[in-house]
Amino acid sequence: MAKLWLSVLGPLFSLAILVTGGGFFTSFVSVALYNRDVSETIIGNIHACYFAGLIAGCLVLEKLIIRVGHIQSFAVFAFTTAVTILAQGIYFDSFFWGALRFIAGVCLAGVYIVIESWLLDRSSMVTRGRVLAVYLIAYYGAQAFGQIFFDWIDVDSNGPYFTASLIAALSVIPVFITQEKNPMKEDLTDEQSLFALYQKSPLGMIGSFFSGIILGSIFAFIPNVALELDLRISLFMGLTILGGTLWQWPIGKLSDKMDRQKLLIALSFLVLLPTFGLKLLDEISFVPYILAFILGGLTFTIYPLSVALVCDRVKQKGMTHIAGVLLLAYSIGATIGPLVASWIIAFLGASGLYYFIGVNALFLGLFGIKTLPKAFSDQKNNEEPSILEENF
């Protein structure tokens, strides 16, 4: 097991550094635009450009990563991200910023594909849950830590641009000094096509998509819920992310010891408790904060479980393509989710978010039950053991 962790330490550190700066800068973009008296519509469009870039990156970067190599690709994506951040500090125009955020989205998609495929390549069926758990702990932890820079840097200066750009450039160091080699070269086979992956693990693919819908909606509208309930926005959102971070390890460890499909179904149904609890018990002062923590823990673990579930059903190869397909499904969901949720909230108020999340989780759970017979029939066709499994 120690050999496994050493093999993924470099990419995890690089990811954490990059997300620290990226998480801060994404939040800063909204602040900078607000301070320039830019309309909410334009702010939303600029952020939409980032997500459009994320989707585009999932579609076009796989072959580049396989051809160039994971380490070299990470360096290209990180340095390009740094350049886009600096460029935003040099000149302001809403269309120019939108284009730069699109490029940043493409680069971040490449980073996620590189890191996730690296981790999936190094892990096996008996370790994948914990490896993905540590990956997301690093991701969400770095994202939360990045917000501290708001207390250290004057947002009306060029400091945020220089700081975020410098952090993006520094993120290359851990992955470059690692003694681990690039994941093996791979060729796309029919077994790894989008349709084939869905055939092998319908719940894993649909789970990735619905995870995007749910988390995209949470990040977009949880502050509105806090305002409606007259709660502290920072504490309510912070506890949601904290729950999502702290639950990763126990859920990941549990998924390595039991059937992942059953666990994912159970988590989907359990999401109904905090969502409807927030509506029914919102008048009890401390309860919404507790439910926010539980909601984060349950919803943030859907994606890693879905990824592990798909990878359990395929052979230990082609992980770059598989990571790209799953990230694409998540990104599409994260784009659609806030749009649909906004319509529901327009009719029902901020509480409509509870119902939206609950209904999506319910559908995912019911879909999982429907696919259980197929999962049992395919149980014997799981992946080949990883070389590192011997050290587990």
C-alpha cells in the first residue's frame, strides 16, 4: 500500500497546489466583475465560458495527453492557465475575459484527466475507492484553503492575478520531480467507447452525470438557501464542503470492502433525508447546519463512487480515455443542473433547490435498482488486478 501512495503523491500535490490558486481565482473573478459594475448576466456568461471550456477539453485533449505524456501535458496545461490569469490582469474586456476563461476551462479539463487517469492507472479494484477519496480530499481541501487569500490580498490590486498565476506555475514542480514514470501508452478500443462504457456500467455513467447536476446546483444556489433561511452563508457553505471532504475517506474505504453499486444506491436514497429535512426542520436554529454537513458528505461522494464503479467493469487499460468520458458526463451535468435548478427556484423560491436535488438523487437510486440484475450478471468480468495490488 505504501508503494501505491508514493506512486500518486506527485500528481496529488501538483493538483492541490493548482486548485489552491484556481479555486481562489474563480471566486475572485466574480468579485472583480462585481467591483467593475458588470451585470449579473455578463458575470454568468463569463463563468459559463469556463464550463464550456471544461466540456471542450474533455472532448479534444485525450489524444494529446496520450501522445505527449501525462507529466508534459500537465506542465502545458498549468503554464497556459497561468498565462490566462496574467492576461486577465493586463486588460479588461468582457469578451476577452470570456475567451480566457474558456481556455482556462480547457486546461483544467486536461489537468483533471491527467490526474484522474494517473490515479486510476495506479490503483486497482481493492484500492480505487480510497485513492479517489484522497484525490477529492486534496481537491476540496485545496479549494477551501484558497479562499484564505481573500484575507491576505487586496482584491482591488493586481495581487490576485500575480498570486494565482504564480501558484499555477509552481504546481508543475511536484509532478516533474516525481520518480514515477508516465502511465503507459494506450490505444482506444471498442471496449472504451462511450456506448461500451455505458453498457458495462450504466449506473456509473449515469451517476457521473447526475453528480454534476447535483453538485453544480449546490455550488450555484446553496448561498441563496442560506439567505432564505437567514443563516450565515460562509458557515452553511463551509459545512457543506467540509462534509463532502471528510466523508470521502470513510465512504471510499467502505466502497473497497463492499459492492460499490449497492453503496451508491444507498447513498442516493439517503440524500433525501437532508434535502427534505432542510425544508421540514429549517426553523430549528442549528439543524440546517447539521443537515448541510450531511448533504455535502452524501452528494460529494457520488462522483468518485461512480468513477470507481465504471473502472471496476473494464480492464486495467485506457484510463485516460475513461477519465475523460466520465469527466465529460460530470461537466455536462454541472452545466445543465444550475440552469434547470434556476427555473425551479424561480417558481418555488430557494427551497426549490431541496426538491431538485432530492428528485435527482431519487431517480439515480431507482435507476441503480433497475440495473442491479445486470450488475450481478457482469460481476465475474471485472478488471485485471493491478501490479500494485500485490502490495496491498
